Amino acid sequence: MEAPEGCVGYGVYDPLGQKIGSVEKVFVNGYREPEYVRVRMGFFGLKSVLIPVGFVEIDEGRCSLVLK
């Protein structure tokens, strides 16, 4: 995964291509490696969920993350 700050605002999609939310924040460990992505989802983005970075692939061309 690229620099953590670079993914904020990216759309997050399920494996079928349906948008489920957008990246709100990337949490890093002590070595500045990304660990979790907070995804804002739901109507008006009132709900959020943490997804381990091992479960997503980055698509820089579409500025999005895709769940594996």
C-alpha cells in the first residue's frame, strides 16, 4: 500500500464492484506501515468500520480500494 495519507478519500468497493464507502483514515503501526483503513459507509457516512489492509487492494488508476 502507498503512503497512508494518499488513500484518504478513495472509494472502497466490494469484489463485485459495488461501492461500500470511502476511506476516512489510515491507521499505521510504529514503523509507519499501514495496518487498518477506516471506511465511512452508510447513509450520510454516519457509520464506519475498520478493515485490515491485508483485505484490500489499491487501484491507483481509479483512486479506489477493492476488497479481496
